[in-house]
Amino acid sequence: MSKIINPVLPGFHPDPSILRVDDDYYIAVSTFEWFPGVQIYHSKDMVNWRLLTYPLTRESQLNMIGNMNSGGVWAPCLNYSDGLFYLIYTDVKSRMGAFKDTHNYMVTAENIEGPWSEPIYLNSSGFDPSLFHEEDGTKWLVNMIWDHRKGTNSFAGIALQQYSVEEKKLVGPVKNIFKGSSIGLTEAPHIYKRNGYYYLITAEGGTWYTHTVTVARSRSLFGPYQLDPKNPILTSNQDELDQLQKGGHGSLVETQNGEWYMAHLCGRPVVDKNCILGRETAIQKCYWTDDDWIRVEGGPYPQLVVEAPDLPAHPFEQESNYDDFNGNTLKKYWNSLRRAFSEDWVSLIERPDYLRLKGGESMQSMHHQSLLARRLESFYIEAETAVEFKPENFQQMAGLIVYYDTDDYVYLRVTDHEQYGKCLGIIETKHGNYDELLKEDIPLTANSTTLKARIENEWLQFSFADGQGEWQSIGPKIDISHLSDDDADYIRFTGTFVGVCVQDLSGQALNADFEYFDYKEYRNVEDYAKARSSLEV
């Protein structure tokens, strides 16, 4: 019997919504301020997964310019009915303080790979929307309700309202069908129907280490809902930090053979409960009890290795992690911050076989950064690029960045200095505090500079080569444990990326050309050590 090895989607892949249509399985995950919006993964066996598509690829579907850190797309819900795929998502405009501006939308498509429709606005009463398709053809939206008032439960319950396909809007009264359990922080609702019961799956306990999956059921869609006496059905054992942590935010799927599985988010700390990869996606096998409650096999704690469904193995050919930028379209794993790809700032055409980025705003901007990055999906990686860049002043920069958000990143950048011209240095911003890690930047003489980042758990080491020169380490080993959800004063929700960027703070949009980007990852320290033995700087 084949095995599911968790996490099935390593790196920043939170809030999974799992769906089966015939013999195909899909998982949609949150993307927050990263563009395009919502990643959809595909599998035939629930063991092997590939990144298939992004449904939100146009600014008309998702305009995140100015969205705050960890705003944007929260908790998508993917489902299928009447020959259509439905995707429900929240675009969070503000989230700090008493108020949250959370706008919920729907897009549809006949084919999972699109084209996806323009969005239909639903409501803004809370986040984590989900659509339930009743057997009689009616459709019902649920979402958590946000209460900003002093002295109230901010997570005020689960709202239910009918969606009219004909009118393309929510209609009829809004009913609060469930106010949560004593665990609190009730969110992420999904409704399933089985054996005459409506099952309301929610996340509770917050999305940190106390995260859970809880269940309630009712004979009526409108409630009242009875709590599962064994709640939570999934959480994490905080005494075993080498196991999957933050287990919660679950969604269910039934296989062709009647087996049940739950996709859920999780995290893997590297040091001091800091998860530099962000919140990831895992899958657990489930079963139903004789009295019609769902349970996680081996639960309530998530398992690293899970029995896979009885389906033929179906591996995919994965997209190459080496990108020579030879072509007219970006590889699927590339993401930008907040803004759509357009020729006015990113191009594979202006200089063939190169990626050209035109200098944008600073690394702390929430508007128009020229940054292209991919998820960090292993604790042991090397990322390498070669950049041609001719800065004319210190306000022009380009290079290799390891990035969490505008408050936390580490940047190996080429710039210009009035004393010694083109040069290389390291910028670190930690908790919003700016620093430069070299006493003096290093002068460069060649047209092209090769840059490398080596990450081992929470440690980052940069190196470089000037033209055809030898590799040289640059700067100290850098602790990047602050590149995590867990290291900030106010909770955040994304993960670490590695990529390339260009800034021109003078406003001249000076471009840099990147020849290639090579991302190598190793699943464990032994594989990494073997690879390093022949590659030591």
C-alpha cells in the first residue's frame, strides 16, 4: 500500500480546500498578498501533487495594490456543481485593530484551468467563506462573522445565507447557525451532508499551536448544531515539536472507493517554535463511527505518514527548478507581490533569454514592488542567479532576496556608491528595523554578478562571484528565524520566499537582467550534506 508523506504541499500552502471531481483531486490554498491569487494543486492518487493553475490572474479579479502584509486572499473554498467549478475567496483589505475589512467574492469556470469568470461580490461580514450545494439545487454561503464591538466575542459565529444563481447575489435572511465551542476563535466553516446529517466543520483555537478542527452536526441545515463529544477531532501535540504542529483548518473529501480523508494546515518549527516555511498542507485518513461521527485515524494528532487511498499511482513530471528564462511565459511557481504581471515592469521579451525587471518601489512598499519570488519548500536549499545591472546611484538596487514581508527580509544587492562605484552588500530588515550587515560594500568590476543563497534550517549564508571569478562567501551566517509567522508582535500568515528584485527609488525605472535562476532543494540534512561535499565554497 502506498503512503502519503506529509506535508504533501511543503512551504507556504495554508488553508487547504480539497475537492474530488470524478478521478481528479484538487487542493486550493491561500496566497494572501502574493499574485496570482489562489494556487490549485492536482492529484490522481493523493500522494503525488502538481501545481496546476491559478484562477485569479487578472487585476479585475484581484486588485491588491496597497493591501497590508498578510492581507489579500484568505481561505479559498473550491467546489463543483452543475458542471461548474466554484471558487469562493476573501480579499482582506485591513486586519489589525478592532475592524477587519473582508470582502468575499465568487468566480466560476467550466474547466479547472479556466478561463475563470469575473468576480461576483458576496458580502463583507467576515472571512473564510464556503459554499454548500444542497440536494434540492439551492446554494448556501457560510462565513465566520466578525464582531468589532468592545466586550463581545470577535469570532461571533457562522453566518448562513442563500446564494441565488439567477440573481448572482446573496438573497434572503442571514442566520447565525453556530456560535462555536468553548475552544473559541471559530472560523473556516465547511458544510457536508451524510446519512441525513449536516456536518459543520470549523477551525478553532486560533491558527497558532493551539489550532484545531472541530465538528458539529444537525438534522437541519439551519441548526441547532450538536457538538461532537470528542472535539477537537484534530489538533497538535505541543509536547512533540518534531511532529506536525498547528494542525487545523480542515476540509473533507470522499474517494471513489468510499474512503474519507481530511486536508488540513500544519507547521514545522525549526527553532523556538518558528516555522520559516510558513503553514503547510497535510492529509490525514479518516473514518466514520457507528454513531455517525468522523474521526482521524491515529488521531487526534496529525501523522507524518498516512495510508494512501487504494488508487493507481500517478506521479507527475514536475516543472524544472532551473529557469533559463527562455520563453514568453513565466513558470508557474513564480509569484509577485500584490500586482499583476505586466510588460511595464517584468518582461521575458525585451531581452530574449533573460528576465528583465524594471526598478520599482522599495522593499517596504505595499504598492509597486518589482519582485519575483518562489516559495521556500525545504529547510535545505540553494538558490543562485546571475544579474547584469548598471546602477548609477545608491537609490538603484538589484539582486537576490530571501523575503517574508515588508518588515522581514534579507537582501544581497548590487548598487552604486559614490566612492567606489558598482558594489555589493547585504541589507537586513528585522521586525521593520533596517540594517546593513557589511562594514563596507564590496566593489564589483564585471558586467555580470552571480549571487547565491544557501539555507540550512534557520541559517542563511550568501556568496557571490564577480564575473568569471571564484566564489566568495559574503557576510556572516544570518539567523533567518524571524522570517516566520511566529516571530512578529502581531500574528501573520504567509511564509518565506526566495527570488529576485529591482528597486529604483529615483523613479527612473532602471532595469536589471537576470540570466537564470536555479533553485535546488534537499529533503533532509543527509542529502544536503552529500550535495555540499562537492560544492563547498
